[in-house]
Amino acid sequence: MTRFPIARRENLIVEELPGEVLIYDLNTDKAHCLNQTAALIWKNCDGEKTQGDIAALLQHELKTPMSTQVVMLGLEELAGYGLLQEDASAPPATRVSRRRLIQNLGLTTAIALPVIMSITAPAAAGAASDPCIANPRGIGCPCMSDNDCDSFNCNGGVCGPALRPSR
Amino acid sequence: MKTASAKATGALVAAFLAGAWRPKPPAFDLSAADLEKTAPLMLSRGAGALGWWRVRESGLQSCSAAEELHQAYRLYTLDSRLNQSRIGKVFALLRLVGIEPILIKGWAAARYYPEQGLRPYGDIDICVRRDDYHNAACALASLDPLRFRVDLHSGFAKFGLRQEEDLYARSELVTLGETDVRILGAEDHLRVVSYHLMREGAWRPLWLADVAAALESCPRNFDWNYCLGERRQARPVVTAISLAHLLLGAKIERIPEAERFSKNPRWLVPTVLNEWGAPTPSMHSRQAVPMLQHLRHHGDLLNGLRHRWPNPIEATTTMNGPFNELPRLPFQIGNSLFRVATFLTHLPKAWNKPPSNLPGKAKR
């Protein structure tokens, strides 16, 4: 992990909510939710602060003892979700074990550990823009013609995945 | 689910959503079991975020059903941000070819909520003057259909409104990000969300919340005479307002002659609750499978017809009927005949269309 981490800012839609930050990655079309700690780490990855600087900032903001290991864990997570700029010259990161960190730091700090989760449509929430009601429709929805489908591929009455253009 | 049970569940959904569109909704007083039961229905009807707004300050906020609603809230919040930039691009594109569109439903309804993510919308509903429709459709064809789901409407007749120029004259420009978008005036907006709710058989509680939110945000100078003026046209609007008051507790004190919104035919509320409490709303089943597909698979024809039987609210609205105690059957038959006729008119073209494609065929 690079000594002066830099957060990725391009092609992201960022929405700050109380206690968390939502990020939509336009490159991958994936949505993530950063808890307060992960969000603070991400926001402070400006290429000028070291992991130690960020840990000190976290400690000040969250009023909880923070070690650089917590920051390393956060950076590892952020990198895993593609929210940090890649640094090819950086040495490979030493994996930080969340479980070991909790054992070392105790439960009080554990509550403040950085967490990033993917936001997926809950079981039925997709129905708000139901792929089978929307026009064009999503994969697996019934269709009559190619134009009915998102993928322009109506296959045997069901929308299939998009096909490559013929050459 | 039996009808009585569906109605009881629908009543729970109504209790869940009562006042949910307000910045400070009333305290959540359903039990954990009720929350577990209704959360999937809220999610399937696009009201998950609104459900979270209601439950977020209660003792049940951390249970698994509430967490599902919370996820919907997060998702719709991001969706709303994405859609806002898309709306700006659609307006810019149409203005480039000299067309001034009016945005309806979707964001136009969401702006009456405390946060726009509370009111999700899958597509961008745009109305243009009938004369501009063809050019607008051509201009929008350049957009990526996977990212821009634009539902372009020719005029406003589909929403029970007719006088285009009056609607434009009463419309207003509001700021959305870096763009000024045109929306209907407050009176016409209330008419559109009400008519849309009723024409679709009121199967989505979110649409009734739209009516409630618009109603409670009416400006001081709201012209009730214009909004409810023409009696026949105003029937669905009056009924929708009445439903918002009876089921969701929308405040109607500021409306002149408010007492008229407390009277309703006996069949009205049960019809709505039945839709809200059913595992699959009637309209959902209808839209999921096109009739032509039922027709091609003969054994399934009966099923297709069953799903297309309109509920009393849809039938009455589309047939311009009065919402009274008389039986709804004539309107339901009328609505069905009208739709059958429309279907048959388009059938030869659709039937003769060559099969879409064979498996594995590469195209485009």
C-alpha cells in the first residue's frame, strides 16, 4: 500500500448522508456504502497525508483511539472496491485481519472499524423500476420484439443478454 | 392470499405509509411482526425508501426488515442523483432542436418529498406538444436507451389534461442541478398524479403518497377552482384526494368544501387495500406478459384475459364514470371492450411480425 494514498474521484457520484457516504461507480455501475470511518479515510486520501496522519485525524473526529492498522484495513477495503488510485510502484499490501484487529483493539474501537458494503436492490426493491414493467425490459422478461428489451435481444419471447454486433 | 387477508395487509401498508412523505413523519407504531409482513410489499411497490423514512427513528430500525428498507433508501438516493443528471441532458437535447418539454411524474413528484430518494422513478416522463412529438422522438433516439429511459408523451391527454397551451402557460421553470427544467403548475401536477393513480387502478401506494405530498405542499395561492373546476374531469382528482385523506391521513383542511372528500363509495377503499395487500397487484401481472404471448400459447389465453380484467377504479376512471355506489360492472365491461378493440386493431401487424431471432443469432 502506498505511503500517501490518493482517493479516486473521477466517474463517481457521491452522496453524503448522516453517518455514511454513498458512492456510485459509473465505471462499474456498482453502488457502495461507506460507514463514517471508511468515509473519513477515503476523504482524507489526498496524496499528502500518511496513514499515521489519517489515523490521528480519525482519532480526533471519532473521539476513539485509532491505530494505523485501522487505516490500513480501510485502505485495503477502499482499494478492493476500486475507490483508490492505483499506484503501480507501491509494494504489495500486508493483509490486515479484521478479526485480529478486533481482538487487539477491543470492542469499543471495533464499532468504529471501516466498513464498506455494496448496495444491491433488496429482494423486491427493483420493482420500483421493475425491469419487466419498464420499457425496454430487462433480461428474463417476456417480450415480443427486440425493441421490447434493454438488450435488443428478444429470444423466443424472453429478453436475452445483448449480443455482439455481427461483422 | 384470500381477499379478506389481502385487505387486512393492505390496511397495514396504509398505516405504515401514513404521513411518511412529511419531513417529520408521525411516530411509527406498528409491531415488529407487522413490519416483517409489510416490508416486502412496500419494497415490491417502490415504497421501500418511504418505509425507511417512517421507521428510521423507531425502535425497530435495526431489524432485518428495516435494513432491507434502508438499502432501498440508499439505492434510490443514488438513483435519484443519477437520474437528475440524465434529466438535464434530455432537456438540453430537446431544447437544442427547439422543443420545450415538460417533465411530469418522477422527479416532478419527488420534489415534494423531503428527500428526492424517497420517491424512486425508473424512467423520465416527458410531455411535448403533439406537433413536436415526431421531432422529439427523433432527437431522443440518439440517447443510449440503456441509460436514458425516456417515456415520451404526445400532449397531455393520457393524463386527463387537454389544453396544451394553457398547461404551458401555467407551467414553471425550476432548477435541477445546472439545468432549468419545466414542470406543470401545482394545480396541473396534482391533477396528473391523481389521474395517473386512478387510471392505473391505484395499485401502487407510492402514487397515493404523491397525491398526499402534492396536496400538503399546495402554495397559498393554489387555484382550487381551476384544479377541481370541470366536474367530469375532476372526478378522479377528487377521489384520489379523498383516498389520500382516508388511507394516508393527508390533510385536507385547506381545501374549500373539504367535507366532500370524506364521502366515498363503499367499494373504493377495499379495492385499494386489496391491491396493496395482494402478493402480486393485478396491473403487475398484466404488464409482465404481453397479451400476444398469451394468444400464441393458446392454453394460457384464459390466464391472460383474467389478468386483464380491470379493477373498479381503473375501469371507472378510463370510462369517465362517476365514483358512486352503482355497480362497476358496466365500466369494467366497457374498459375491456375498448382495450380488446385497440388490441385487435394492432394485432395483424404484431402477429405478422417475424419471430425476433433464433438462439445464438448475432445482430446489431
